[in-house]
Amino acid sequence: MGQLGQILQQLGINGTLLLSQIVNFFIVMFILRMLLYKPVLGMLEKRKERIAQSMKDVERASAAAGEAEQEKAGILDGARREAQEIRAQAARDTEKIAQEIRSRADAEATAIRMKGQADAEAQVQTILTDAKKQIADLAIAATEQLLGRELQNRAEQERFVNEYLAQQSGSGK
């Protein structure tokens, strides 16, 4: 310790005191490391894990939100398609009902026209029958007046006149 001791003395450093300070420094460093450094590092590590977990949770939530958005879009598309199908079906049903109504109206119009024709023909036949009867009565009355007496077999005369009128109707005269 010769020369080193002299240099230290010239600098005003006491060797024993320096050695005790170095030992004290390592003791304080060991105590601080055990009591402060390791717990702080542990807390920092736990915080780092919590932040990483939070980031994973945020990513999962973001992915779930994206999936929910896609599902919502799918549901909306499905609802739009279903609404279009319902509108198309309603249009088809409306057209079908309108066609049925037109068909029924046409059928009713045809039935009314047929009934009207049948009624008109029945009336014409009734009028013709009445006219033929009146013509027959007039013909018999004219014949009786020309002859100046009443015909004896009136039923046969009516039959004769009816046959004549039927022949005239059949020949188109």
C-alpha cells in the first residue's frame, strides 16, 4: 500500500473509510434491490400483462363488433330480400285477384246476356203465340163473317189455321 496509500492521502482519502463506504454501498444496493427494485419490476411486469390483456380484449371486442356489423348487414340484406319477395308475391296475388274478378265479371256479363237473350226469345215466342192465336181468331171470325154464319167445328178450324200459320212460319213468309 505504499504508493497507493500515499496518493490517497494526498487526495485526502482515508483507505479504511473508503473501504467501509464501498461495503456500505453494496449493502444498501442489496437492500434496495431486494426491497424496492424487485417489487417495482414485478408491478411493472403485472401492469404490462394487464395492458397486453386489455389490448387483446380490445381486439376481441373490435372483432366481435365487426362480426356483429357483418351479421347486421346480412340480416338487413335478408330482410330486404324478404320484403322484395313479399312485394312481388303481393303483386302476383293482386294480379291473380284482379284476373279472377275480371273472369267473374265476364262470366256474370255472359250469364246476364244469355238470360236476357233467353228472356227476349221467350217474350218473342209468347208474343208470336199470342199473335198467332189472335190471327187465328181473326181468320175464323172473318171466315164466319164472310159466310154469314158460325162455323160448326170451331176447334178444327183453329187447328187448320194454326197449321197454315206454322207452314208460313216454317217457309219464312
